[in-house]
Amino acid sequence: MNEMSNLSAKDLYGCMTALVTPMADDGSINYHQWRNLLQWQIQSGIKAVVVAGTTGESALLKKNEFKQLLKIAVETCQDSGTKVIAQTGHIEADKVIESNQWSHEIGAHAVLVVTPYYIRTTQLGLEKHFTKIAENSQLPMLLYNVPSRTQNDMSAATTARLATHENIIGIKEASAEKQRINELVTLIKQDFAIMSGNDDTFLCSMQQGATGIISVASNVRPHAITQICNFVALGDINSANKLNSSLDTLYKMLSYQPNPIPVKYMLQQIGLISSGIRMPLDWFEGKLEGIQHELQEIKKELNFKI
């Protein structure tokens, strides 16, 4: 069994990638391509990879597939500076607890737990759900709030109460509320990582006090997103703004259709993954204006190593 993870809030900073799950045209997982993607993330200085997040089509993965993806990620990231975070959220707390247990046994450093989806609940219901999970997890937890997908928006006040639990070390906050990061920074006084979940606004969030980003864009521009985080850490906001502005077109492309459709298309176009995606998601068949320039920028990053 894996030893108890010592990951803490201070380790959650900079750029982390919600990694896509590469698939063949028939939807089967290509584990060789998965290893290659992981190695590129490590070489680019990514702080952590999220296995089976929303971008990784978590709701469409079988348990044995999830376990194999996680096992390969742990093996590939071993002895590197890149941590492995398993996304284990579910409607039922007991199912999350079970997933957290085998994520611990496989060797993940932490778990990312999304708010319950489909079943709408109260703030107290969310607090009880996460508290029960935290009390029964051998791995440190990050909360994940993405109301556009779950229809459950966890308030800053609820997050602040949960932040007092010793096993809850951070949050991926993907609310569209402009003041949400400010509210979290104001309310939470203890050691607790506030990670943005929105690529297009993460720089603003970091300037408000967020510690980093769990990113979709870093699937294709890992070095660039990492550099923006580094510039912020150094206080060089002008350089951060300049580099971030150069990614505006990419951010728009990534939101052209539901995630992960556009980002998987881009990775396929540069030869890193096959054109596989699982229904009800459908492979991208449209046309993205300016795509060739963006693909050239991605190819440049492929040649970068820290």
C-alpha cells in the first residue's frame, strides 16, 4: 500500500494540467499515447497532472481504465517534479470514498473531488458531503466547483468552512462569478490553495490571490501557461499579461465547442493523439479560423524541455 501522501496546500501552485485521455477511433484508450503526453507535461515543468478530470472524459471511463491511467501516471511521474491527482467525484459520497481508497493504493498524491452533479442540493448538503469524504480519505483533497456542469454552485462561505478541515487542502474554482476568487481569498485565512479552473480568466484570478491554474490549455501549451504563472510569482505582471494576451485566440478556440472536443482535435492535428472520443461527445468536424498559427505554436513547445 502507498505511504500516506504528504502533499500540502503549499505544493499547489503554478500550472497543473487536466489531461485528456487519448483514444483510438473506436474509443479504446491508447496507453502509449498517454505515456507520451505525461512525459511532455513533465518536460514542460507542469506541477501536477489531473487524471480523469472533466477534460479526461471521467464520466465515460470504466473503473479498470481509470485505474490503468492512474497507475501509468504514477509510474511515469515518479522521481519527477510533477505530482499526480486523481479526479474521483461522484454523486454518492461512498463511491468517492471507495475511489479515493484505490487512488491511494495506486499511489496518487491527492484527489480532486467535484461537487455532486444532476442532483441539486443545499450548501449544508454540500458541506456534509465533502466532510464525510474528507474524514474517510487517506489522501489530501482538493474541492472542485464547476457549476456550469453540475448545477451545484458551492458558495465561498461553504468553501471557507470546509477549508478548516485538515484533509481539505485546496479548491479548483471554476465559477463564472467575477468576485468569487476575491471572496475566497478574503474569507479563507488558513493555509489553503485556491486554484483557478478557467483558462481565459486565470491570470486575473492569480492577481486576486489564486495560487495557480488547473488548465485545459496546458494540454497544448504547457510551457506558456507555466511561464505566465512564473511571471506572476516573480511580480512581472507586464510579461505575464503580454504572454497571456498571445493566447487569447487559443482560449477562444478551446471554448468553440464543449471541452474536451477542441483540445483533443488540436492534439490530433499535431500527431500526438488519435481521433478518438466517446459518445455522446463527437469528434470535431468544423473549421477553426487561425488554427494553423496555433498549431505551429504548439509544435514549438514540443521541442522545449526544462
